Amino acid sequence: MKLEVKNLRKSFGDKEVLHGISFSVESGKALGLLGRNGAGKTTTIRILMDVFKGNSGVILLDGKPFVPNKNDIGYLPEERGLYPKKKVGEQVIYLACLRGMSPAAAKKSTLKWLKKLGVDEHFNKKLETLSKGNQQKVQLAQTLVCNPQIVILDEPFSGLDPVNSQILKDVVTELIQEKRLVIFSSHQMSYVEEFCEHIAIINHGEVVIEGHLKDIKQDYGKDRLVLSSLNYSIQELRKICESQFNNIVTVVEMKKDVLILQLKNDSTKNMLLQNILTTDINIEKFAVYEPTLTDIFVDKAGDHE
């Protein structure tokens, strides 16, 4: 399957909050849908779920108009919505039946997912008696109980300790391997980097960067280098670069114990290296810069005014 969102626009009153959102995701791959709070991620997801309509734009599944209620979708919202005073098992079964499963199939699938997520012992307990992490795992069980082919996970790791996070990581990896179509939204960039081949970053209602994460990283790091020295502090090294190599590079950032440098115009890393070797700088690290997703996110979604 291939899900495509094309030029999606949405206004509330006179205020347009989505300004032509476009991205795509395929089965067996996960899309990281990223953005700061208020950027438009949740609005986009709610339009996908048909909670409300966009003003314009199209959503296609395999080239045809996407109709949410005719497809198996598992949605884990950021704001959780289960009933705290109801028993865990009965409400997951109830919600599965509302989505079209028979009571017998719903119970079987509920038991399967509660066991898989390590919360089956709480089947007959009220949700409010569980820890925050176990409540989160019950939320995930109800998301997956109907064996959806499209899975939308909004901040799925919220409230989970490292052990429970690993359980969820295994489940997400399995969903991708089973060729499900996964949309993954999180502020925890390490998880996004682990699962998502493609990303789309939304800022102020617009997609500011979208594509294959590996390609984005390569392009973002193009013409950037990292440099550190064994005999000069990072501050001293910066002064040397700004005074002696300013025709070759610009100092972009001091990051931990390395400088991040941007090559100027037609300068090359070999030119910089040759100049460094004429000094008494004892090189500790000289390499092509490899940005993290956090670096890219801050650059593209941060407010730099």
C-alpha cells in the first residue's frame, strides 16, 4: 500500500493552520511525522482519520481516494482516551467489537495483545489501578487489537521506562517487518531515527523538509566538517579557524569538544587539511559532519528570528 497526502489545507475560521501539507508512506516502512507542538501534526492526523475534513487537498491510498472507515486503521492518539474506571479486558474487547470484530474474535485478540505487551495479568483490573506505563501498553493493545494494516502512533513511548520501551520497540519493528503502513510521531528523535526510513517535518503548517532520512542527512552534512585538537581547547581552535582559515571555512557551531565548520564557495576539505598541517595543531578529529535528526529538527523547526 501507498498512502499519499497531497496539498492538504485546513482553516479554522479565518486562520489557515495547514498550508499545503504533502508527504507519502508505503507498507513495510515507517514515516516519522515530526513537528513542534502546534505545528500541525495532530490536525493532519485528524484529517487522515476523518475526525474533520480538510478545506482542500487529497489523500490517496494506492492512487484512489482514501476512505478511513473502509480501511483497518489503528490509531494511538497523544491524548489517551480509555475509561479509567472500567476493567482493562472488557473495554479493549468492547472497542474491538465497535470496530467490527465478533465478541469471540475480540476476546482472543485482546488476550493476545495484552500478553504480548506484558499486561495480561491486569485483564480484570480497572485501568486506573495500573501504572502509567502499563496504562500506555493497554492503549497500544487497543490500537492493534483489530490487526490494522495502517498504524498511526502519536508519542507511543510516553511514560514508558527502558524495559517497557524495549517491548514497544520490538512491537513497532514487528509491525514494519509485517509490511504494515506506519506513521510515527514523536519528540524522541532517537526512536524516530531507529524506525523511520522517511521523515516529514512540519513547521507552522508547512512541510519544511521531507524525504529519505539517509539522503536528508547526507545533504544536510554536505560541505560540513568536524574538527578537534589535542593541544588546543575548542575556544582556542575556533579563534585559529576564524583568523587563519576564514577564507576556507566558516565556524558554524561549537559542539561538545568539536568545531563544526562550513566550507566556503569552492573550498574543499583537502584545502583545509593542507592549511591545518602548516600549523602546530595536533589533530584529534577531522571528518565529514554527520548530523543527528535532532540537529536537523532544530534547524528546520526551530524559530531562529
